[in-house]
Amino acid sequence: MTTTAKLSIGDFSRMTYLSVKALRHYHDVGVLEPAEIDPANGYRFYLPSQVGLAQMIRRLRDLGMPLEEVRTIVQAPDATARDEALVAHLRRMEAQLEATQQTVASLRTLLQQPDDSFPVTERDIAATPALAIREHVKGADAVAWWMEALGLLHKTLRESGGRRGGPDGALFPVEFFEDEEGEVTVFVPVTELAAGSLPGRVIATVVPGIRAAVAVHDGPFGDLDRTYGALGTWVLERAAGAPGPIREYYLPTGDPDDLLAHTTEVCWPVLPG
């Protein structure tokens, strides 16, 4: 290596828009190592050929990529592995962007749409036999658990030769809302169930009947709390609340096996009227 080919850390910093502090940190964590370190004084030196790599690292960090993933990309054994890691991160960013856009739309709706846009009715819901999965679930895992559990119930119903008796549903106890975790039950009502063993997590049960105040949520999941808020207000104003879990029914708007194609019927237990 010739002397003129080496770049001091200061020159390299100016050429890459990476601070000296960032370059030292990237060296320490194995993301971008200098080409040479002077053993006498510890000065770091870089090569002009490292400028492009440093600029790529800066762009990846601008995209919010964790350093561990950046290290995976810069140390990838070939272009295919590098590109796969980049695509995976871009997909996560797209999902985050979509979530942000949904939140913005939800805030606009919250500002523009009054709570009286959620009509509430009362009705008696009869007890029904069902296939169910009842497990302790944390709030952060609830959506993924809900989809996996209902998918398993759908599969079990098909394979058992049973007959569906109504839309999918779920029971959410008070502690699920208060503690962000609790024993949640998802179920598929049945009118007929062929004899035979069920998968270990699936049970045959009877979902109890209740009288409920009911509101229908037809919109993004992020706005579901508004339906809950309007429904809870309606119940509170009438001092009609009864103990028991909140119940949701998922009314299909297409293929019943498409878990995302539904409107949500929220059922709040109330005293018999």
C-alpha cells in the first residue's frame, strides 16, 4: 500500500458524510473496519475503494436498519445473500409505512367522524356448541395468535366433516384489556361435529348465551377502539353492564376461510332487559 493511497479518518469522514465518532463505532462493532491501523499511535486509515461501502452503510442506517443487519449485508458471502437481506428489510419498511398511513387515516377519521356514527342495538345471543382454542395470550401477540388459532379451527372443522353453525368468534376477558394479557378463546360455532379425536389444542365446548349491546365495526383494525369506546359509552349511560368477557363475531364479507375479509360485531354483555 502506498502512502498516497491511504485516507485519514478525517478525510474519509468528509468523503462519506460519516462522522469520526460513527466510523470508530462501526469499527468497534465490525461493520466497517479500517484498511490499516498505525501500531504506534492507533490512527485509522482507509482506502478510496472503501468509500462506496461506507456510503452504502450510511444509506442503510438512514433507512433505520439495525447495525446487526447492516453487518450481515456488508459481510454477505455473495450478491444473492446481500440482496435477500436488503429485500427483507425493504419489505419490513413497506409494512411499517402502511401501518403509519393507516394510523394517519385513523387520526383523521377520529377528528372528523362523531361517535354517534356507531349505532348500537341489543339482542339475545343463544348458547351454541363450538370448536374452540383457549389459551393465555399477550396483547402484542394477539393478532398473530388469533389468525393462527382460527386457521387451525377452520382446518379441524373441514377435516372432521362438521358443519358450521355461525360466524367465527372470540371471547376477551376483562384482564386482557387491563393487563394486556389474559386467557382468550377463539371459536367456530358448529351444528354438527363428526365423532373422532381433535388436535391437542382444539376443544369441543359450548359458548354460553348472553344478552348483549352490539355495534358493528366496518373499517381498519386500528379504528376498532372507537367502536369499543362508543359501545362502552352506550352501556355506561344506561348502567346496563353485566359481568363476562367481551365477545366479537367476525362476519365474513367473502370466503369464510379468508380471515381478513370480515366486519367485526362487538358484543358487550348487558343485564337482561
